[in-house]
Amino acid sequence: MPLLPLALPDAEVLLDPHFLPPDTADALLIELTRTIAWRQEPIRLFGKEVLQPRLTAWHGDATAHYQYSGLALAPQPWTPALLELRKQVEAATATQFNSVLLNLYRAGQDSMGWHADDEPELGPAPVIASVSLGETRRFRLKPRDPQRTPHAPVALDLASGSLLVMRGATQQHWLHAVPKTARPVGPRLNLTFRAVLPR
Ligand SMILES: O=C(O)CCC(=O)C(=O)O
Ligand SMILES: [Fe+2]
């Protein structure tokens, strides 16, 4: 299925809800849940050390160092499953990626707060390619400055096997989040492929 653009001002967001066949998505979810060395990283939130409300892992080329929410992350090496998925994502997006951030939302209380992927090492207009596996969770987007970008917040339900691409000025003008949900939900695994610039 093709990537279809969403009509949003000051952004380039594209979605393919059926990027991976359901069987492939299911198998990948099981394999990655089992084999990735998941960690719950501490972050500083309003001056306090807390644990991130999700599990994470960072894989990529040895040169792809990355700062994330104040964490300096050295990448773990690519695994065969991650390399295969990268190949498919690169073909679909005509973009090359040297790293991937994995997030495991164990249940509804796991989340990601409002942010933009605007770290300097991603460059001014990064392409972020996001594959979701497992439980459908709501992904929200809202303008950073509603004066400049007059648009209501957007909610996308990212189902298993979907591919979401954010590129162009999206990170400059929009924020995104995966809020907690009170619904009883199973695990969701998300992979965001990124191109980290050399230091
Ligand atoms: O889980 C998601 O869909 C979003 C992940 C995300 O925004 C990130 O890794 O920066
Ligand atoms: Fe993000």
C-alpha cells in the first residue's frame, strides 16, 4: 500500500496503515519483544530523576551517537530483523537511515509526552519513519505555535503494521505524543528510524 500524505499546514506527514502484512507484524512483534535488550531509562523531568514511562532500545551504526531527553545513547548493533525492516522502510521512503529508536509501551499507562524530534544531530528537516506493531495506540499531533500554524490537534490511531513518516518542517512546527489510555490495552512496539548526522 502507498504512503498517503495528510493535509496539514507546515508539515509533511504520510501514513500507510498497511505497510506490513498482519502475519509479518505479529512475528516481528514477538521476535523483537523477546530479543531486544529493553531498558527503562531515567530522565530528568522538572529537575527530578524519574524513569521513562516505557521501555526503550537504540540500535544503529556505531557512528550514530544520539542525545535523547538528556541521555547520551550509544547504539546497540543492528540485528538481522532490524536490518530487514530497515531495508523495507528505506525502500518505501526513498531515505537512508543509520539508526532506530525502539519504544515498548507495555500497557495503557506507558506513554510518550509532547515533544518534537528536533535534536541537532537529526539536522533541520529530519525524516522520521515510524513502524508500529501490536496494540493500536492513539498518536497525537498539535501545532507548536497555533498563531503561526492554525490547525486543530490531530489524532491518528496507529495500528499494527502501519508506517508513519514525518519529514520536511514537521518537527519544526508540530509536536507529537502518545498519551496514556485508561482502556485495557496490550503491548505496543514502535520503531522510529532516523538518520543521525556525524559529529
Ligand atoms: O510511539 C510512537 O508512535 C512515537 C514515538 C516517538 O515519537 C519517538 O520515538 O520519538
Ligand atoms: Fe518522536
